[in-house]
Amino acid sequence: MSLSINQIHLGDARKLLTQVAQNSIACSVWSPPYHLGKEYEKGISYEEWINLLKDVIRLHYPILKPGGFLVINIADILVFPDPSMPRFQAVNLRRQRSDVTREDVLAAKAAYPNYNRYQLAELLGCSEQTIDRRLNGNNIRGGKYDTQTRVHLVGGIIEAAGAEAGLYLYDRRIWVKDAAWENSKWHTLSYRSVDEFEYLYFFWKPGVTVINRDKLTSEEWVSWGSRAVWTFPSVRANDDHEAKFPAELPRRVIKLLTSPGETVLDCFMGSGTTAVAAIREGRNYIGIELFPQYLQIAQMACQMEMQRQALLDENVEIYNRKLYVSKQLRLMETDAVD
């Protein structure tokens, strides 16, 4: 039995994707867990996370329409613990609170070989931590005892998984969001850049793809439809989910790549953003969510959007009626004058 449209289904994407009707999805757009230690990612190793991505991408080929698209939103640079990596050490001159150098400490040790680090600290007028840092190089990013973190590019992993599934990398867009200054632990501690963009990878299933620029207004086509860089802010408050993307992201993908009445899929539904965007653009949706608490949030978001759309439709109908009555009155007045 196929998964019903316009519903969000509870369960593991790897199981439920096999229940989606074949050749039925015009576009699947989602953002997977980023393997950054979020609450919903606990207990998943890096290898298990890679296998999750590969499995989910592979399961898309049978369910996408020929000529349809799979769009994955993800940050290309990921950081994960690697115990085998040497510890990154640095002397940050702006954060260095003491002028005492390694040479000063070595000279003091030579003059007073029996002094411990506390005595050397008192002699040099600094803290014992400064003595330890100068002697042992303990200027380590992330903390003295924390496992060092490795930077890894994920784009190649996703491209290879798509190719293995029979999908072809069609395009890549860059989403420029607001810079995550407050969330960047490296902003003042290294040369690492501040996180301020993510990628959208577009995969195509072989088949006829209808190009219809009229789905977008002229302004939309010029400003983002044909542009490689999309600029809009991220969600300001993740109050109901740890990793929400803004509705503008799936809305643009849905409007660009699908037509009214077609079905959109999100197999990591989260708080329901993709479904809400699909409703606004007059598309059907299928959602999959692993956690019951997020399923309830997503369902509530969809219900509220459906109510909003019904209210908008009602207001449009009332407005059109008023226009019709006004037109009829003008015609009657014209006939009376004649």
C-alpha cells in the first residue's frame, strides 16, 4: 500500500520510502541531519550517518518521476571528532593575556632549576597556566582534553551516492544566509571563516523535463530563478526544532521545479516547512518524520497553513463578488443615463 499524499508519516525514511508510489514524486527536497551532535543525532556514528545518506538517496530513484528532481540542502563543510588527528595548536596574540614568552620561562628554569611551575609563575608574574602553555604548547582549539575535530567535504559523498543510484548532478545553488557569528567558536580563535552559506544539490532522474519559465514571474526569474546564489536569512529562532530551514528555501525549489498539483516529498520533515511551502504553492506533499514530537509540530503547521489558505480563498471570493456587484451597478447607472 502506497503512502497517502498530503500527510506526514511517522517512521524511518529508509523503510517508508519503499512505500511511496513509483514514478510519483515530481521533486523531493530535504535537509538531512548534519552530524553535528544535535539531540536527534545522538548515537549515530559518522559511518552510520554516511550510510544513511547513501541509502536514502538510493531509494529515491524508483519513486521520482522521469525528469524529476531530488534536491538536498546541506552545509558542504562538516566537522566531526577524529581521535587520530594531531591537535591544532595556535598562539592567538589578541587573546594572549601575558607578555611572558617561552624563552622567558626557559631562562627562568635555567636560573632556578628546582622551581616548580607555581614558583616560576610567581617569579615571572603570570599564572601557572601560562607557564604550562609556554612549556608544553597547550594552546589547543576546543580545549586541552577534547578530541580534535576534522573538517570534511560532503559534496563528493552526495554526488557519488547520486551517481550510484542512477541520478545525475544537474545543478548546485548556494544559499547565502545570515552569518552565524554567535555560533562560531572559531571566530576569534583561528583563521576559520564564519559559517554563512550552504549548498543545494540538484539531482535529475533521466526523462523529459518540461522547462516552463512562466511558473515564475519575470522578477523571480531574474532575481533567483536563473541565479546560482540565493540570498535570504535563516530561521531566527529554532524554538520548536533544532535545525529548521526557512520556508523560502523549499518554496523556491518547489516553484521552480514543479507544477501545481504535482507531489513534493520531504523524508526528513522536521517541523513541516517543506509541506507548508507545498501547500502555499498549490502542490501535494508527502512527509516522513522519525520523531513523534516533530510529527505533531509538522501536522499542526500544515493544519494552520490550510486554514490560512482557506481564509485567503474566502477573502478573494468576497473581493471578486464585490467587484462583480460594483460593475453591475455601474452598468445599470450607465443604462439609466442613456
